[in-house]
Amino acid sequence: MFEKDRNYWLYISPHVYCNLKERKALLYNTHTGERIESADDKILSLLHLLHEKKNLGAIECRGDLLEQEPYYSFVTKFCEKGMGNVVDKEKMPERPIQLMPVLNLQRDVEKLQKERDRHTGEEILHYLLELNVYLYTSCEQHCPFCNDYFRQSLCCTAKHSAQSPETLDISTLQNILLQIRYGAVGKINLLGGNILEYPCYKKLLTLLADFKDRVRIWNHYANFIDNQIVTSDFLYEVPVTFPVDKNTWKYCITLLKETKVRYHFFITRVEEYEETSVLIEEYGISNFAIHPVYTGANHPFFEEYVYTCCEDIFRAKFSFRQLFVHQKLNTRFFGSLTIFPDGNVHADTHNPALGNISTDTLLDIINKEMLRNTAWRKIRDEKPCSDCLYQYLCPSPSNYELAIGKPNLCHVIKS
Ligand code: SF4
Ligand code: SF4
């Protein structure tokens, strides 16, 4: 294929993502989803050369080198998978410059860190995309993992604080809404306890009139007991925990039939998954989500059904943008704040509060999160993920890692 005494340009296409570690490398074609992995020192050196800034994604190679193994097999595969090409230097004397994408997200959060002594301005309010507001912690249900569900996925909780039930003052909510009136917040999740029992529940309709399309009311299926309180103005997000009481369930389904609703099934074992499938089928539920819950005693369930393996990761196709974003931001946490009835505001409920809404503005709190990074920019940069080729293909770290106390929930690298 290559003439020994000729010189060639070997170049890598700009749509190929490369993760180079000390002893191994991954090349991933973001157009086709195909990949090459190598642990060969010679190939690693070749890839390092290709990625040296001065080489602009193209290096000159002698034909006799390209004819030798392991180069020949690698370059053949590399070209077949559309990751780049080899051209005769005589036909293309000039370096085929590849404009390799650089990490340059438009609103690069790290700029804020460099500007920590300067006034950051109101524009950072646009980073806030989602607000979770717990209005009331009282609830008469006895779900077995009330204090765990909400720490792993969004859900109601009655046990945020050990003291008596807490209530967020309606004037505080009013103040929060005033602050986000011109921001980018697209989702306002209102949660409890039994939020329908929130003393000012009926006032919410008027208060939230300007935010209607963005409001989601979270209430457990067993807490829908009164048809006076349901309105078609909001989307209802309905947690379902097990065991399910069939009569209460049927009442809830009937009550919410004409409203915008999504059901959230919180499952701790495979039998609950099976029961969920039956409920979905039997009641024709089309809008739903299933959330595994780590209880401290169901590790085998997580290992079997939640942990990812290599095939799971590559089932999806990743764009360059997604891979870049995973290197900068936590796609689960970024832009989201949670406010509890005591006013404490968290970027992630596993971490200490960033401030209190009675004394800090949302702008102050966003600024603190940008600088402290309790959640928004948590990426897979710690071991073992930092040593793994799939580091930025994997989804951002989630609350499950924190709940389980493991940095990686996968079968790829044991930790
Ligand atoms: S319904 Fe929600 S708040 Fe009430 S006990 Fe169950 S999980 Fe907790
Ligand atoms: S070790 Fe980390 S980056 Fe690698 S596959 Fe597992 S979770 Fe993903």
C-alpha cells in the first residue's frame, strides 16, 4: 500500500475525539460512533505526535515506517473507520492542516474563577436553569426510604430536618420568583411533604400565573385525596413508591386523567420493576420515569441492573459537543439549585448549603457555586475515572455515586 521511499502525510479528522492516557488511547469517531483502542507504545507515540499543537493534526511519515507493524494495521483501521487519511506528500506538498476543536464553550465557567475579585454581574443569573423549591415537609405517608429518594433523584421528603415540619413562607417564594422573573429558569419544581397541604397552596395559582408552563408540582400518588386541588395549569410529577396501595393508586390515576402528569416509580429491587411494568401496561401510562433507589442493602440489584458496562456506554453515539461538555460541566447538576423550607440553598443535597435565601440573593448563591464547585462542575476527573479511556463518554457523576460512596458505578474498572 505504501511505497517505502516515499513520504506521506498522516492526518486525523477534526471529528475524531481522542483520549490519550499514559499507557492506552481511545479514538472515537463522533460521526459514526466507531472506535479504536490501543495500548501499543508505538501507536501511543504516533498519536501524541498527531496531537502536538505545532503539528495541527498532521504528521509526516516515511512509507517504510507505515509498512511496518504495528503501524500498518493501525493506519489501515484508522482510515477504514473514517478517522483520518494518509496522502502522498508529492501530491500534497503542504501540510493538510486540521483545525482541531478546542475546549471553548461559549460561557466558560472557569473565566469566573479568574475574575473572582471582580464584580461578576447579573449575567450569571442565566446559568440558573432549574429551581427545586421544597415548600413544606409534613406528610402522613410512611414510605420506607423517605430520606433517601430525594437525595438520589428529585422526590418529595418529609424528613429533611429532624425537627418538626417546616414551611417556606409564601413571601419567600414570592421573593424567589421576583429574582428569576427575567432569568433563564425553565423548570420550577415545587415539592413537599404533602405539598397539597401547604398552608398557602391555594395562593400558588395566582402567585405562579406568570410561570405556569414552567411549574411542576411534585406530590406522591397517595397524597392525592381531594379533587378540589388539581388544576390543569401545572404539570404534576407523581412519585410512586412500593408497596403500592391499589385503591389509592386507582383514585390518583382517575383524578389526574385530564391533567398533564408524569409518574416517577422509585424501585429498590427487581420485583418492584416488574410491578412497575404491570402498572404501566395495565393503566396505559405513557409519561413515566423509573428511578432505582439505593437503600444501603441492595447493592447486588445496583450491580446487576444499574452499573454500566462497556456495551452500555457505546450503545449511544456521542457528539463532539457532548464530549466537550462532559469535560467542563456536570450535566446533571449544572444550573440547578434546591431550596429547602428552612431557606437553605444547595447545588447538591449531599453537600452543605451555599447560603440561605433569607439573607443571600440567588445571584450570590450562583456566584458561590461557581467558585466553590460543590456540584455544577463535578466531572470524572478523579480516580479511577481519570485513568479510564471512557472518562468523558460516561455520563457526569450523579447522586448515586455519592449515595453509594463509590466514584464509578460500572463494571469497566473495579473500585
Ligand atoms: S410521600 Fe414522599 S414525603 Fe411522604 S413519606 Fe413518602 S417519600 Fe416521604
Ligand atoms: S471507570 Fe469511570 S469513566 Fe470509566 S467506565 Fe467506569 S464510570 Fe465510566
